[in-house]
Amino acid sequence: MSLAVPPSLLQAAETGPVDDEAFVACVRDSLPYAWQVVSRVAAELESSDADFADNVVPPPS
């Protein structure tokens, strides 16, 4: 996996705090499979009374 950071975001990080929305967009756009898995598992946890949620879907080959 590789995080593709736009030059504007990299420059912002070098000079101070990074906007949360820009950081989240960078992660979401760079790592779509990971974003999808985490989003799905978080939604499953939120919609249940369980103490934890686990990813049981095997990754694509």
C-alpha cells in the first residue's frame, strides 16, 4: 500500500497543522480498499450491540 499525498497537502503538513478533511480525503482516495473495509466494519459495529466488529471478508486475490 502506498499513500499518494498531493503536493499541496504535503506542503501544508510541512508548514503546520493539516486540515482534517484534507487528510481524510487523502487516505480515502489513496487507499480505497482499506477505507472500504474500515468503513464497513465501523458501520457494522455502530449498528449492533456487539462490543467489537471484525472483518471476515477475505481480501480480493
